[in-house]
Amino acid sequence: MRKYIFLAGRANPALAKEIATELGICEGAVALKRFPDGETAVQLLESVRQQWVFLLQPTSPPVNENLLELLTLVDACRRAGAERIIAIVPYFGYSRSDKRHGRWEPITASMVAELLQVVGVAQLITFDLHASQIEGFFHIPVDSLTAVPILYQALAKQLPADVVVVSPDTGRVMMASQYAQLLHTEVVVLHKQRISGTETEVTQVVGEVRSRPCLIVDDMISTGGTIAKSVKALLEAGAAPEIYVAATHGLFVGKARNQLGHDSIKALWITNTISPPASNWPQLQVVSVAPLIADAIEQLTK
Ligand code: R5P
């Protein structure tokens, strides 16, 4: 078994603690602060020389701060002589900027991939990327894990037998098919159109939902708009007022909680790739990715 150090930024301390417990190790010591002008200040408090370093930091909101903290930690490790730096980024921020929609736009996911590699990341572990082709922005190994099986295990026993799986847009058809295969049911696809940067509408329900309970699956819930519009479209198409939601990454920004407060949403499953909301939310169930990450670390250091 290869020796390694496990470090974490400040984006998801609870997940870092769980992973360390799973592995039976202590987290490496780092000082993480902010200078009075807002600049990021990091310092390693132990040697990483000639060691493999696993560095956990989802680039969840505040995205830019968490991203910069990750980059500075990687830089510190590289300058301190780490042999190999493996970034564990369970939620990869900017993943939705994976192509240009207009001529004068950046492809920010590609730029973030470049930044990570330039500072010294030698391998990336991540979960349910918004688009699997993001892996192609990297020329280092990418271990792209999925939370679908662990979410399935959590939700399967709680779903009615006649449930249909709903993909809220064409981008999620593959994920919906994975859930449908596990649940032995059909997939319904919603045709989502973007009205503006923040607003979408569902123009068509492709498949039969009449009187059926629905499980909407997605890679992430950000403002909750996609789920809210999907619920509305499904109910208008005659679905039973019994809707379930499963998503890997729960960002819950802005008024997401209100958007997801519809009476017909009976349960909502997410993982802890991002620190889950602390507030009392009886429908919300959180499944931990810590065992999967611990297992990945063990496999890589065997
Ligand atoms: C979009 O393509 C994604 O897969 C999600 O459906 C979307 O980003 C969720 O965002 P929101 O919750 O703000 O609608």
C-alpha cells in the first residue's frame, strides 16, 4: 500500500471528515485563511515531499473562491515537492459551460481544466459531470464516478412500483436510462427550451405519464427552476401528483427551496458532493459519496 496524504479545502469539511474516517486516517494539516483584501491565503502545515497527495475540494458556491483555494493548495503542494497531486472535485463547477452557445462566449469548463493541469494536478476524481465529454478537456487521467447506483439503492425501496423515470431535458437521457434500467421501468423525456440565462420552459412531454408517479433525475439542482418547470409540465400532462426527484449535486441557490416546495414533490434525494443545506427539510434525503471516494483512494494506492 502506497503512503499518501489526504488534504481538504474548506468547501465541504463534513465530507472530508467522513472520508478520513472511512479510511481510518487523519486529514493533513493546512492553514486556510483570507487576507484582509479578500485574497486567498493557504499554507501547508506538514511536509508533502515525495508523497502522493489527495486533495478534496468541490468547486461549489462560492465557486470562484473554492476554485482559487483548490488551485492555490495544488500550487503549494507542487512547490513543496509532492510526487503526485490527485484532485478530488466531487462537484465540478463551471461544468455547464462546456460549449459555446454564441460566437463571443468562453468555454469555461475547458479553461478550468487547463488551470488545474497547469498548476500541477496529475489526476482528477469527480462525480457525474454535466457532460461526459468534459473529460476530453483534460490530458491527465480522469476518474469520473457516478452516484446513480448509491442513489438508486436509497430511493428504490421508497418508490411506487408503477413509477416512470423522467429526464428533464435531452442532456439527461443517458442518466435517466440508467435509473430506468435499475428500476425496470420506462423513460419519459421533457423537451426543455431556454428562454433566457435564468429561465427555461418545457414545451413537450415525450412519453406517457398519465396517472403515473414520476421520478425526475438530474445531475444538479441549482435554482430549482428545471425541476419546478418539469413538475408543472408533468402534472399538466396528467401525471399522478406524486413526484420524486433524484440529483447528484444539490446546489440549492437563491430561492431553490421555494421552487421545490410543491405539494406533489414527495421526496428528494441528493448526495453530499456539495455541503447539504442545514435547514429542516423533511423531504430531503442525503446519500453520502464518502465510501465511494474512500474506495477510489484505496484502489489508487494499492
Ligand atoms: C442543465 O442542463 C442541468 O442538467 C440542470 O438541469 C440545470 O443546471 C439545473 O439548474 P436549475 O436548478 O437552476 O434549473
